[in-house]
Amino acid sequence: MAYQPESVLRIDAVRRELPGTALALLMVAATTVVAWALINYLDVRRGSVIYLLPVLLAGWHLGLVPALVAAVAGVLWSGYLFYSPFYNYYVARPGEILNLVLFMVVAVVTSHLANSMKRQTELARKRENEVSDLYAFSRRLAAAPSAAEIYRAIEEHLAALVQRRVVLFGTGASGAKLDDASVPEPVRAAIADTQRRATLATTVGDSTHNIWLVRRVSQRTPDFGVIAIDLGNLPHGAVADFRQRVDDVLSDAAATLERLDVARALNEAKMRSETELLREALIGSVSHELRTPLSAILGAATVLRSSPAIVSDERLSSLAGVVRDEAERLNNDIQNLLDATRISRHQIKPQLEWIEAADIVNSALERRQRRLAGHNVSLDMDSNLPFIYVDPVLVQQAFVQIVDNAAKYSPTGSAINVSAKRNGHDVVLAVNDRGSGLTGEEKERIGERFFRGRRLAATTSGSGLGLWIAKAFVEANGGSIEAVSAGPDQGTTVSIHLPHAPQPEASPDD
């Protein structure tokens, strides 16, 4: 930055104080008008303290210099109006001179205190905002599900600190990429060089003559990545000062990140992301590979089960039934895994069409006829159910999951009530059982991925995916799932709420 003479700096300082000083004098003038009115209309001759008001206001809102000017002007006008001889700057009595001196001291101290309180208030507010931002930042880091989200949080936090456009290039697969078209090519080259050679910091210009500062977020922790800050058309003389400010800010930010152990969080987030991808790939691959031989086993078992030679032999018929039932159960488990993979990859795309709710219920019960064979199933459906606009395959699969759970967690021979009712603007498909019910914790966590209640995990098989899949399928169709239970061993009612809309009328040409 170019050297400026001290006289020039003083002139600039005076110019900065001129607007505030002029406003302070205007406040003193307004106070003088009020004082004149008090003297002439109310005969108030002891009101010099009124001139402390503009001093306080100037010290709080305008700064120390305007407050001091207001103090001096207030003392002069106070002596002119309130001390004898009146309307004259000559003070006859020594006691009044002492009063004016004391008034001047009080005014100066008041101006200083008001200005000091203002600075302390602003500093306290600034620190409160910084602490609040840091707390929100730390909470966001703690809740970040992936390394990319952590990098995004760091980028936004640093941008708020330096008040400039910031692009954070993380390590690995997270953060911005070096092929980001919004970042000029010279800047990307500088970033790559910084990543490769651990350069302390560098500045580079782009085609629009903007200056970019490129440096590591932390010189000690490369995992925090490289940051690029667009300084705009900042004069070259001011770059060094701004660079020092950025260094100070990033030094504090890096210390905060290290204190919050963000490097470990980044590594853990990467591992979680990679583990999740590997698990989904493995589930998808294994599920598809198992589907083909399992379909053949299921088909063969079904044919054998109905063969006259097998039917006539009770022992073989029972064995064939076991093979078919277990193959069907395994087929359902594989379907759940495939559905879970679709949900995780956000590949659910409902194919909406108008359908009767009764068709969904009847089809689901028919698919689970053998599962429900050992229970007393009752069906209660309104006769005037409206059509619903949903994906019938997804909703039917969700309802099948609920029926499966009711049969699985209910004792053999118990009653299962299936209903389809209209409730206001919703169509409600519900399954009520007399089974194991729900505890308070189970009621809160039901529908979570892989969640199974501890009290039944050892006695009842399952993956904990059924209701999670059902919930995802129903929500994809604009509905919701609700589970109600009076407590353990008191049964459960699980309901699917689906909104219905008036079916569009067919046009006369149709």
C-alpha cells in the first residue's frame, strides 16, 4: 500500500467526523430552542441539565468527537441562557463559574461514557453473533451426513467471515472440483499447484482482472482443503492488507476446525459414505444374483407341492410346503433389500393412476393368503370409497408389509381386522392386530431403517426394513403412515392415510 503523509490522514479523519459533528450541533440547536421556550413560557431558570441530552445522544449514536463538540456547545449555550447576567457570556459570580466548569466536566465524562457503552454494546453484540454462528457451525458439522456437507459448511462459514465469494476445494471426492466452470482456469491451476506442492498462499488474476487469493485453509491439516477467495477489483496496494486479514481469519477458523476435530469428522464421513456405497452395491448385486435361482426353486416347489404323488404322501407334501414357504420368505426378503436400495438411491418414481382402494386391499390380502391362514381375518370396507390417484404397485407393497407385520407379531388364531374407510379428505387403509403391541420407545422409532424392538428380536425373525420401506412408498405417493398401540401385548393398529382428490370428469368427446 502506498505511503500517505500524516497530514493527509488527519484531513481524512476530520472529514469522516464532519457529518456526525454537524448532526450533533443540530441536536444542540434543537435543545436550545426547547430551552428558550422553557425560559420564556414557563420561566424555568435552572434547566441547564437539558444540554446533557444531545451529549448522550451524540455519544451513543455518532461517536466520541461529535459528543465532545455537543458538550462544548452545550456548556456555551447553558452559560448564555441559564447563568446571570442572562443572554450574555459574561459570568459575574465565581460560584456560577464553578458550576459551568463542573457542567463541562460532567458533559465530557457523559460523552465518553455514552460512547464507551456504545462500543461495548456493539462488541458484545458482535461476540454474541460470532458465538451464535460458531455454535450453529459446530452443530451443522456434528449433524453432517457426509464429507461433502462438512466441506459445504466450512465454505459457507468462511464466506461469512471474510464477506467475499469463497470456493473451498476439498480432498478426495468431496468439496468443489477442479473442473468447476465457475472458477477461472488460472485460479484452478493455482489451486492444483497449492494442493500438490503445499504452497503457503498465492494471488492470481483472471481474465476479468479480478484478483483471487489461493491458500490452504490450514497449513498443518491438508484435509481441510484449499480455499480460493475472489477479491474482485481490489487495488494492488490493498491486497496485502486484505491478505493479512484473511490470514488472521483463516488462522482462527483453522484453530476452530482443529478444536472441533473436523479432520476426524471428514475421515469418518468419507468412510461412512464409502461403506454405504459398498453396502448398497453389494446388496444390489447379491440380490439380483440370488433372484434367478430362487425363482426357479420357488416355481419348482410350487409344482411339486401340487403334484399328485406329493399330495398323496403327507410327509413329502409337508416338506414341499416348507421348501415353498421358505423360498417365498427368502424371495420377500430379497425384494425388501432391492426396495431398500431403490429408496437409498432415490430411484422411487411413482406411476400415478386412478384406482379403487378396495382393489389394493383385496390384492394385498390375496398375496398374503398363506401367511394369514392361521389367523381370523375380518374385512371392513366402506361401500362408497372414492378413487385415489396413486401408484397402485407401491401402495400395495406398502400394505403387504403392514399385513405381514400383523401376521408375524400376532399369535396363531388371533384376530386381524383389515379396514378401508373414508376420513375427511383421506382414505385410510388400516390393519389392527391383537399381537405384541408397542412400547413407548418402539412407537417413537417405528419406521426407522433397520430398527427392531429388543424384546422381540430374539424370537421373531426380520430385517427391520419392512415398515421403513412401507413408509417411503406411501410418502412417495403423498400419504403417511400412523401406528397406534395401547402398550405391550395390547395389539397395534397401523394405518395408511392417502389423500384423495375429485376424479376429473370425462369430456364429452371421450
